[in-house]
Amino acid sequence: MDFLLEIADFVVKAAIIVIAMTLVIAVISNVAQRQKRQEGELQIRDLAEELRSGARHLSLKMLSKKQRKQQQKQHKKEAKKQEPSAQARIFVIDFKGSMDAHEVENLQREINAIIGAAKAGDTVFVRLESPGGVVHGYGLAAAQLQRLRDAELKLIIGVDKVAASGGYMMAAVAEQIVAAPFAIIGSIGVVAQLPNFHRWLKKHDVEFEQVTAGDYKRTLTMFGENTDAGRRKFKEDLEQIHEQFKQHIVDYRPQVDLAKVATGEYWTAQQAIGFDLVDELCTTDSWLLQRSKDHDIYQVRYQSKRPIGERIGKNVSAVLMSIREFLTKS
């Protein structure tokens, strides 16, 4: 046992030295990289081939050894004879949106690439997941999707989990929306909220001063005393945004009954299809698999490069976890 403890002590000391040196290198690297913008790269995956090869692999596994060899030879012969594809093309984009919709920057790059490479009539399938967020961010995201339609590309949105509020604002731009049965759809409304600390500050004899030019430069505040007039103006601004949101839905999906769907409520896709908010109940995997036999399908993804310091930090965390597990077992 003493021998093991000595080994453990040596390992810990060595690891501390290595980690310290690594952290120093990471700090220096991060400082250097802050001076230049982190660029990313465009990644392309042949999803149709991945889906087809998966099916072939499973089929081969179910054959006898002799049959498998024959089938593999046949596949190789067919691959040699294969001419450049003339099949219809589908470009796939994944958008998983956060509250501030910062993912729009990558979406823009992906759309730029597709518009530059696609031909009129090609399809763009966006796998969308978002509960919504800031109005300006999701408004821009919806406008980016509109560029695909302006380029005469067919735009289809697929939702497996959620497309609500700003997420549905994006989805509505599509010519067709397909969603998994229990995906959350809708929430066509606007919400804003903020805490107010005025009473707490007053109780502790803390004065808060705010100077503005313009009657409505600031309607509600976190620290000052809010007025009824400010609340009315704030509510009026929200109502105006809601009206624009509703008009957006009418423009893209005129078949919906706005009085029923623009209440801020959300539904599962199997309910939403009854309100014409969704066109088809289907998972995104099923939709793509159905088309993999007679379409070329390419996933387009812009991947931002992480700073070297962040990558090193992740590796250091992994080392620390390994050391802890080793000591626990010892």
C-alpha cells in the first residue's frame, strides 16, 4: 500500500508541474490570439452516402461469408461504373438557436456557400431547434432564410424538438414544415420582463439618478421608480412587435387562422398540424432517409475554431479527472 501511495504522490506532483506549464502556455496563447480574429472552416458531409453505406453494412452483416464477398465485389464494380451524379440535390443546415441567436453568423456563412453552389430548384433542408429569443436576432435569422427562397431554392424546415416564438418565426419562412409528433410548435407572442430594485434601494437610502433626452428614451428601468405612463408605452411597444410577428405569419402561411394561433400558446406538432402551423408529421432522420436513394444530400456546416487556450483547458480538465479517478481507486 505504501508503494502505491508513493507512486500516487509522484504522479500527482508530476501532473501539477505539467498542468502549471500548460496553463501558462494557454494564457500566453490566448493573449496572442485575441489580437487576431478566430476564423473557422466550412465542412461538407455526404449524408446520402453515409445513410446508404450504413444500410449496406447492415445488409452485408446478415449475409453468409461467401455471399458477403460476392456482394462486396458487386458493389466495387458498380462504384467503378458510376458516372457523375445527375440526381436532385438537398443541402442540409443545422440551426440550434440560443436566446441571443448568435448562431446567425454561422448560418449566414452556410447560406452564402449554398447560394453560391446550388442551382435553382435544389432543396435546402434546415434542421431547426430553438425556443426563441431576442426579436432582432431571430428576425435576422428569418431574413437569412428568405435569401434561400429569393435564390429560387426550395426551403423546407424540419423540427424534432422545438420551434417556438423566434424559432417559429424562422420556420414560417419555409415552403414546408415537417415536425416530429411531440415537437413543440407555436408561441406566436412577445414577452419582456425585468426586475425592479427601486423599493430596496429606497429602503437602504440609496438614490438612483437617470437623465434622458426624449420622453420615451427609457420607459421601464431596473433601479428607478417606474410610472404608469412608462408601463403603457412599454406595453404599446410590445404590441407593435406582436403585430409585426403576426403579419410575418400571415405573409408566409396565409392558410392559418391568426386569431387561434397568435395567442402566445404552444402545441405539440400533432396538435399544430390541425392549425396549419405544420405540414407533415415526420422526424428529420426519416425525411432524409426517404430521399437518400434518389437524392444527393450534403450537410453544410461552418465550424468556428476554438482558441487554443480553450482546447488546452479542456484537456487539462480531462487530466485532472483522470488523476482523481486514479487516487480514488488507489
